[in-house]
Amino acid sequence: MPLGGGVAPHGPVAIAVTREDLSIDAGLDYAEVRAVLHLENRGPARDLLVGFPCARGERAGVVGLDCATPIRVTVAGRALAVKRVVAGQGGEWTWPMQLAAGARPQIEVRYRARLANDRYPHGAFGMLALHYRLTTGAEWLGPIEQLTMTVHTPSDAIALVGPAGYVRSPHEIRWNLKDYEPTRDVSVVFVPFVLERLAKLENQLRSRDLPTREAARLAIVDLAGRLPGYAREMPEVLAATLQGAGDAEVAEHLAQVDFAAELAASATLIQAYAAPPAATDRDPLVSGGEADPGFAYRLEPHKCYRFLISAGPGISVERAELRQPGRDAPVAQRAGAGWLRHCTSVDAPATFGLLTHTSGHGRVSAVRVPNR
């Protein structure tokens, strides 16, 4: 999904970009884009025409921002009148500026781009990539002296990020670059097979129902664990998509990229986002070993229960055991995290112990749910 391109002058100029701040906040249906350029005229006073590219027809939303998307331009806080100029399937928004020698104006461009894909309930679910053209910034004098970019993503199921020099955290990618020559655009390529499923599970993490939240955590951890397996499929998927858009050269380049490392990083971020909250009496911090702290539950006689066992990042559950007072052997057990079921045979309420045998270091959660 192209989200526009950089602000650029018409023709060569002696005007430098001393700083650029780009913010892209992508949701499920729209992306809010804000670009702020700090300029410095290092030549004589001059009039210039500045443009912001867009696309029309079949190219709109495929290789460029739809020209039907209005933009707002301000200089030093004052709104400017912008004019849309179109030709064929291309076009741009333009506005005139007058710069005195040594002038240091600040240009801000803002707009809201629709993530359009009618085949999905939300446009982001069918989105392969977010794209913002930085290369148009090469028309200014010299490199961008300081470039700060922040992209908030609707999903962490990401297979490729560019340009280099970024830092990722859950649902966010940040760049802080110095003397950057804009030879590569901002691109965030998603794993197209899992966006909708992951979004629904992350929404369930906000449920007030504890079992729903814990079931979502387990499902997210499982989904994240399968992400690296898509590394083999991504080159073929991207090549077919980009060649269909007429960008065979880029498709050929991406076919040579090793996606395994980025997908592994994505899996780690997704698991961290789904990690259980801070430890409580029923959610202890444990380390691997045969004597891990357990969970105590007072169970009613002749009643069936389910226990949902999940593990945070850095730790895995090898085995879970439910123990009844007075018995040497577990009354129920399972390998790994998941559901453990047991129907009590006691004649009076009794306290049972749920022990987890783990490896690693992290947080383990156990939730008791009576059967209906």
C-alpha cells in the first residue's frame, strides 16, 4: 500500500534538508501520515515550485498515493493553497514558495490515506506492504542531515523492513539516521497469510474474560512460532505480486533476500506482546527445574475442571502435573502448555497442587476454568 512520496522541488536547487521527521500511523483501515521538513536556502533568494507525487487510475494505490487523497500543507504554521496537477496515470500536488537567501522554513505535509481492499473486513488484512517514497528527497541539496522516521504498524508479522538502520519494538519501527542519501524508500513488507488471524487474537488479549485472554496468548505464541517457516514462501509471493505491478527489477532483488532473520525477530516481538502481565500470587516468576513453584487450587468434590497453562517468552513448559493430597502420583498431567482436564473424586473440598516442569526463565500462567 503506497502512502505517498517525499516533498521535492522542481529542478535543481541550493536548498538543503537539515532535518526531516516522518511519522506513519497505520491502523486497520487508514494510515495517518505526517512529514515535516526543515529547509535551509544556501543560495540566493529565489522562487520555486514544490511538489508531492500521487497516482491515478490503475496505478492509484499500487505505485503511488491516490491523487484523490487530499493533503494539507503548512509553512511555519500557515496553511498553503495546493494545486493538483494530473497527466495520464500520474500527477502531483504542487505549491509555490519564495525563499530569501539564508531562509530556514519548515514545511509540514499531512494526510490520511485509506488502506483500500474490498475483499477484507479491514483493508490492512489484505495489505502486503507499506511504502513511502524517500527517493524524491534526492532533489534537494546534499543528503538529509538528520532523518527521524517512526512507523506504527497494525501487525508485527513483518518479513522485511527498509532502509537499514531501524530499531523495532511491538507495533513500531524507528529510524534515526544522519547524513542520509535517500537512495531507498521506506518499505515494510508483511506476511500476508496471518495478518487477520493475528489481529483477532491480539484483540482477544483485551478481553475481560481471563480464559479468553489466556487462550489467545497460547494461540499467538503458536502462530509466532510458525512465522519463520514462511521464509521460503515470501520470495515467490513478493515476486509474483511485484511483477504483476510492473516492478520486475524490485521483484528480482527481493527474491534474493534472506527473510529468516526478520521473521525470527517478528516472532520474538509477537511473543513479547502476548506475554503474561507482571507476576502475581497465581502467576509466579519461575526458573527451569523439577521443583518449580506451583499453583494451589481449592477444588469442589465430584466436579470437572480445566486448567489453561501458558508460558511467556524465554521459558517453555515441559510437563504440567495436578496433584491431590495423599497421593504419590499425579491425578492428571500433560506435556507442554495447553489445557489440562480433571474431574475430582474427593468427597469434600480439597486443595490440589498444579506443578509445572519448565526450562528457561520467565513467567508461567495457569488459569482454572470449571466445566459447564
